[in-house]
Amino acid sequence: ATVSVLYWMFPNARCCVQRRWVAEFRVDPRFKRNKGFLHYAFKTKAVIDKEETERMAAEWNEWDLHSLVTYKNLKAYNEKNKKEEVEAKRELRMKLRVYASDTFRGGMPRPFEMKMLKEHQGVAPIMTFEEHIRGQDLTTLDLRLMLKYISPETVPAPAKFLNGLLKANHVFDDESCGHFYTHCRRVLRKITKNGMGGEEAMYKEIQDCWTTMREREGGHRCTLEQFAYSQYMKIAADMKDMDTVLVMKQDLLDRNLQLNSSVYEGVLQCAVDIERADIAIAEWHEMQERYRLGPTVECTHQMLRLCEQAKDIDFAKKLWTDMTEKYLQKPGIDEYNAMIKVCGAVGDSKQAFYHYYEMLEYTDLKPDLTTCNALLQACGDLHDAEKVIRTLDTAVLESDDRTYRLLFGLCGKEGDYEALVEYWGKMQDQRVRPELATLHSYLQALVEMPRKDEEYHPAELLASGLAAYDWAGRNAIFNSETFFLLLHLCAKSAQHRIARVLFRKMVLNDIPFDPSHVAAMIAISAISPSPFPLKDLEGLLTLAATRFESTAHHFTPTVLSTLHLLLTNRADAIRKEPNHTERIASIWSLLTDHLGDGAEREENLQLLEMLREESMGKYIQ
């Protein structure tokens, strides 16, 4: 109570409390509510007066993380007096030990910790690799700080870094080993994000580092316990290596080490990544019921991801209530995004916006691009989507490929052609290169547009689709779904010539096609003013039959029905072709040989005979 009264009376003063304890309180100006925190506390018998305290504070402000870790820039209070210099160094070491202890026990607030991290990871690295491994006088606490704040750009090779530290004969405790694997995880994620390959080689290198540490553990120079195991298991989870994750967990039990909630973070993450809901649920219940462990925020985050996959909003609400009310944990931006994604998966836009406004009103969190995309996924119409677009503009966030993919889906759902073209133009203006899924979403929206001749012509839809196909084709590799959607647009506008060009491109580029593509081509011929000649139709079916022999496809009832429609509607034109009877008989024979196997073949044969009997009288005199 005394300390609290002194703090609120003198918020910017450093108060020294007698009786063998000296406490320094400091106000971080970035804290909105102007809350102070215990900066450091160390045990001493001396009573430090006000002038001495101010002098110590001035020295403390000059020390950076580099000085604290390497002890190279320590300054004495009196450089002329060697005795005072030694005494000052002893006090500084004491401060550093308590500072590091508070840091790793969660005593230091995260904003200040992030500030220290940003200062260390500046444009120019404060410490080079050689300075790291030459530190012969580094204590265990120094090693913890160095491994925690080291930048992936400074030491990108984990094995080289570890070998250098081992040659210096440093002692690794559990926290030092854990922070080493945290650094390895940052390096691995950076490689994966860049998309340059090499993840497997880096993962093998990290596994070798683990083996080296296990061998060193026998000489009492290295300690591997829960924290180190949990960080290594997260690396295996990032690589979706479930076997290694479970082996590491069992290894902890075999060594009679007690499991904690952090160990289950990697297990749950890997189970959700590989979509093994049974493993995730079993581990979740084991953690709570068998070991009586309360889940961390990260554990809850992984279970929310599982709810998104299973579309289980009820269990997600229970998780959220337990996290905020039972365990009194504060969800971060990732947890809010995960909860909004669950609402989007079940289409509950009201609940999604409830959590969004709750985050804005009761926390200091700011929405990011993931938040906006999750809200768009939950939106039921373009009216709700406009709110999200305003959020993007307010937060000065640039839309990405997924943002426009979701907007195209909403435009197709509501049949708003003008909004669809507008968003496509914005995407081009922002130079956002669409992925193949985004192009498919745009084409699907054009296909789903209702026929409204007073607003636009179906040929305009085809023109928009072909323009998108040409623009995205500079950096995209199309697949069969791309051409299937383009063929649908050709069918809406009855453009069989363009459809034949697209189908020829698909064949020349060796893109696999299925019966749906064949049915689309036949349907286009059936409704177009000038249908395919029987020669071309027979060639199309022969090519399809040849391709189907190397795959599991066969002619489906949809193909048979569209072919019957073509022969029925074009009976007059067919009768004028030479040898039309022989060609039609050849087509029926070709279809009979590729109707599948078993009961499915029997059903298709019955349908084929019925259709042939109905259509024969129309085109055979």
C-alpha cells in the first residue's frame, strides 16, 4: 500500500524503500493507462540516497541490450577509482541477473520487452556472430538473453551457431536450450515464408542439433526439460511431423518429467494442421482431466482452429468463455481472428461482428488483414462487406488475394455484376496478382450471374472472363477447373467457336479433362446456331475415350443426356451430313465401351438404350 501511494503521488520519481530491499518504479509513456511496473529489484544492505539513485538511473538509461549481454561497455561511477569500478560492475551484474530472471518468469511487461527486441533487431545488428561465440565470460543468464533476442538475420545457420557455442564450453540450461530452438523456429519460418525451398534440409539440421544436445546432456553441460521440449515440438508441428511430436512427449514421460500446458501446444497445433480431430480432442481431454492442467491461450487458439474445421460454433463459444472467465486470460489478435473465422465458417455474421466490436471497445488490439478477411468470410451480403472495406481503409491496410476472392464470392451470390467488375478493377489497380483460386472465384461469379438482358448481355460475361483469363495467364498455370468455368461462360453466350479454341488449348497443354468438360462441349454445340459436325463430335468422343482409359473416368449420364439433346435438336442438320447413319452408330458403339463397371455400367446401358430409341427416329429416315 505504501509503495502504491508513493507511486501515484510521484509517478515519475524513483522510490527507494529501506529494510534491505531497493525497488525502482518506472512509467512507460507508451502505456495508455499510465501504469507502472517493477523494473528491477535486488537485495542489498546499503541505503542509497536520492543523489545516488539518480546517478544510477542515468547510467541505467545509457546501457543498451548489447552492454547488458556482453559486459563490454560497462562504465564505473568513478573511473579513477578502481575499487568503485569493481563495486559498480558487481551491482550491475546483480541488476542484470534479476532483470533476466524477471524477463523469463513473465515479470516484465510485453510492450517493454518488445521495445528491447526492436532495439536489438535494428538495421545494423548490434552483435556479430563472432562476438556471440567469443563470449567466454557469458553466464547462463547472459546466454538466455542472447538466445532470446538474437535475430534470424544475424545467425541464420542453427548448426553453425550451436557448434560455436559448444566450442566456447558454455553451459546450457533448459531456458537457454528453449530459446535456441525458438530461434531455429524463426529461421525455419522465414525460409518457408520466402518460398525458396530448403525447409526439409533445415529441419534435418535442427534434428541434428537436438541429437547433439542430448549427447551433451550426459556431461551435465546441457539441460533439456519442458521448455526446450515444447519449443522443439513446435518446430516438428510446423513441419507436420506428428510422429516426432508424440515421440518427444513420450520421451518426457519416460524421463519422469512432469508435463505442462506448453508441451501440449505443439501437439494440438500438429493435430489441427494435419486435420486429425480425434488426436486433438484426446490430447485436450488428457491435459485437463488426467494431468489437471489449465490450457494456455495458445492451446485455446489451436482448439478454435479445430472448431473452424469442424464448423462447431457451440464448442468454440465454450472455449472462449472458459478462456476469458474461468482462466481469466486475455485473448490476443490471433485468438480473436480464430473466433471470427469460426463464426464465418458457420455463416454467423452477427456473432462475428460482435467479437470484432468487442475487440475494438474493450482491448487495445488493432484489426489486421487476417481480421478483415475473417469478417468477409462471415459476411452474408455486400452490405456487411462494405463495413469491412471501410475498416481496411481506416486502418490503412492493403487488400490481398484472399480479400478479393471473398468479395467475388459475395458478388456472385447476390448477382451484382457492376460490383464484381469494380472489385476486379481495384485489384488490378493495386497490382494484386490473383492466385488460381481467386481467378476461379471470379469466373464462378460470372457463371452464377442471372440472365438480365436489360443490364448486360451474356456475351459481356464471356468477354470479362476471357479478359481475366488473359491478364492472370501471365503468371498462372491453369488447370481443368479454369477451362470448365470458361466453357460454362461460352455455353451461356452460345459461343461454340471460342469454346473449341479453349478446348484445343486444353488438349495441346496436356491438361486433364473429365466427363464434365465433354458434356459442356456437347451442350454448347446443342444450343449454338451452328453445331459441331458429326465428324468433329466423333473426334471429341474418341479423344475423351482415349484419355479415360488411363484414368478412372467414363461417360456419365450427363454426357449421354446432353448428347441426346444434341442429336434431337439438330436432327435436320444431321440428316444432311454424308454417312450420318454410320457415324452415329459408331458414336453409340464408342459410348457403350466406356460406361464404367458393375452396377453403374448396367444403369448407364439402360439409359443409353432408352435415349437411342427415342432419338433414332428423328435423324434416321
